Amino acid sequence: MKRSLVSTLILLGSLLAATAASASTIRAYIAEFAVSPADNNSLKNTLQRLLATRLAGDDIVTVDSAAEADVIVSGSYTTLGKMFSLDAIAKSAGGKQLSTAFEQGESVDLLIPAVGKISGKLKGDIVRQFQHPATALPAEGTKAPRAEIVRPSVSQEVVKAPSSEIVRSEATAGWISQRLSGIYSGVATWGTKEFVAADSKGIHLYRPGAKLDLVTEVILPDRMKVLGLDAMGPEANGRVLLFVTIMDRESIASRIYALQNDTLKVVAEDVPYMFRTIAPYGGPKKLYAQQMGRNDDFYGDVYEASIVDKGVKLANPIKMPRFANIFNFNMFRDQSGKSYLTAFSDSGYLLVYSDTGEELWRSSDKFGGSETYFQRRDWENERTNMTPFRTRFIEQRITVTDKGEILVPQNSGFFVLGNLRSYSKYSVVNFAWNGSSLEEKWRTKQSQNYLADYSYNPVSKELVLLEVAQKDVFGGKGGSVVRVLGIE
């Protein structure tokens, strides 16, 4: 009896200790850095990511928004000639200053060590004041920070792909191109060996051979960003239509090109629609379009689209259920012919909806995962999120095959924190609907690269996979490759 009581007390003590440890976790939100002179967002995002990874640890976890944080950390990076100054400040949720730190240097080579020194000082001050709340009184009218720490939060994810025994055994790694200089974000095919790919400069037509040959290209103005790249054709005369979804500053200004005889010709420009081509129910490919609203990133229904008189004609609207938009949906049928819509949630879970918009199933693991995004001014939430812009990611394509099976990528690894994403490996997963849920049938062997985009050729049963092999870090160009993989 005594031995049983002692065991119970030990177990209870262990549980209380674990609860106390969880309760002491400090939630920190790392705001986007202010960079002067202004850059193209790459440096401010890199600094934000670097500080977040170094600040997080046993006592501190990073969260996605200021609203759920106990501590808000903001910083600035300023250059003057060859000198730089890196400054950071940590405040409690009530506005009380907890710590400040700064480092200076004469070369960008010293920037990463400077981030490490700043994070060390901030972390020490934050943990010390939260462990000893008497040394840091809360702002008047607010609760003590210690009392707010009642639950652990792990928004800093190291995303792991679920284990699977159904891994395809490809005889070869497929056809792989030579390294392409730069970070590519989109790819589109139309049934031939040729394809177009997009990067920060524009769109490029490639023809595979002994190596990948650049045939022609279109360079876009620096203010434009390609969000999506799609293709339809070839038509009877051999013409292929390319649909380039473009963000021009904060507005959609898409372009349509005709590809014929290795020449790209503009058919329409400044088109106010976002485009995506999908093969609903595994049938013929169709073009779809959706608008961007003044306040809504994806406004209204998704429509079937056709090109008439250098313009776009819309028909057959599809009402999007929650989370679904032009970029992340597709439709499939079961064996009885009943229709379903599948999409990704904002957090990356794969969803299945009924034809009336009711959510029927949600995956337990995250799929998709993209680093392609756009930003828009967000006056309403600027004060809460500590940034004047909101960030929206363009999710991965969902493909439905002629067998009714569903193909989705799964990027994972390295670092995912709110609007900061850096994936390092991926697989493509095949699902089949069993009447109540999606069952995994197989997945491709995991690649040690980030999958930026892909295209499926239903004729050859091949995947054209656009991989980023090396990220753009502190001004480097990065590198991409294209892999063609047969799946049947």
C-alpha cells in the first residue's frame, strides 16, 4: 500500500513538473524587419527568419501573430556606406519594454554573427524577466505577463512527412535537367516535351534534349511578380496559349501569350483575373478564372473562362467552399458518379467537401506547401500584426487523374513559421477516395529539394517537377532543376 502511494505521488509530481514546464513557455512574435534603404523583401524576411530560429528554444517558442504572443520583437537594419546597424527591441504584450540590443559591422559577412549576438541578449533578458516578474512590472491596466502564460504553443514547425510503407520504387530518378541559375517558381506543360517556366525575371520556353535548351523568353518589368503559370493547347494550328497570373504592385494584371513557331506573342495584357488550368474529374483540361477584390484576396466564384476578342468570357460559376480558391482546388467523382471538391486549408490540411459545400474529411497530416506569395496593404490589421502588409501564399496544385485518383505534393522540412517558409524536401502523394476518406496508395521517393511547382501530362503519365536545389541567401542567385518522372 505504501509502495503504491509513493508511486502515485511520484507520478503526480512528474505530471505537475511537466505542467509547470509547459506553463513557463514564453510565446514570442518576431515582426518583419524594417530595412533602410528599402530592399525587395528578401532581406527583411531573411532577418526575421534568422532571429526567430536563434531566439526559439526550451524557454521561448515563436508564434504566428502578435495577438497570441507574450513578447513582441521588432527590429531594423540600416546601412550607411559600408557600415550596417542591426537593432532590435522586445516588448511585453502590454507594451512594457523588456530588452534592447544592437550590433554594428562593416561587412555583410558580419551580419549573421550580429543576429546571433542580438538574439542571445534578447533571449537572456526576456527569460530572466519572465522568470522573475517582479523585475518587470506590466503596463498599467494589463495583467502580469506571467499570468498569461497558461499553455504551450509551437508555431515554429519542423514539418515532418508521415512515414509510409507505400513508396514507389522508380527504376531511375527520371530525366533531370542541368542546373538553372535562379529561383524558379512556376512551370506549365501542354502534352509535348517543351514547357515554360517562370522566375523573378519573366517566363522562359525550354526544350529538353541532351540538355535543357532555352528557346525564347519574355522579361517582365521589375514591379511585376508571376503568381501562376498555366497553358492550354496545342490548338489545331499548333498554337499554345499561356496564361500568366501577374501581381503588379497590389493589383492583378495578368497576361495571355500565344506560343507558335517558337515565338511568344501577347494576346491580352492587364487582365484583371487570376488563372488556373485544371482537369476536373480527370477529364479534359479547362481554364478557370477568379477576381481579386478590394479587400478580399480571392473574391467571388471561380468561373470557367474562354478567350474572345482579346478578352475573357466567364461562364459556369463554381461557388468555393471555405479555404478553396482558384489555385488550390479540384473536383473528383466516386464510383457512383457523386461529385466532390477537394482543396487545401490555409494551414495545409487536405480537405474534401460535398457538392453542397459541407466539409466531409480533413487529413491528419499537412500537404502542399509553397513559398510563392503576394502581399497587400492591410490597414485593418496593421496595428495587431505589427506590419502594414498581409501575406498570402499561392498553394500547390491538386491533380485528378483519369482514374479518379488525386495527386498532391507534400513539401516538408527545415523551417515553417507563419509567413516565413523554407522547405527542403518533398514527395508527391497519390490518394484514392474510399467513400468516406482519402486513402494513400503510394508516394514518390523523397527528394532533397523544395518543389516549387509541377505539371502532370495525362498522355505520357509523367510529372514535370520544378525543384529549387539551392535557396537565394544574401544576394546569391540560387539554383533550380527540372525533373521528369513517369508514374505509370
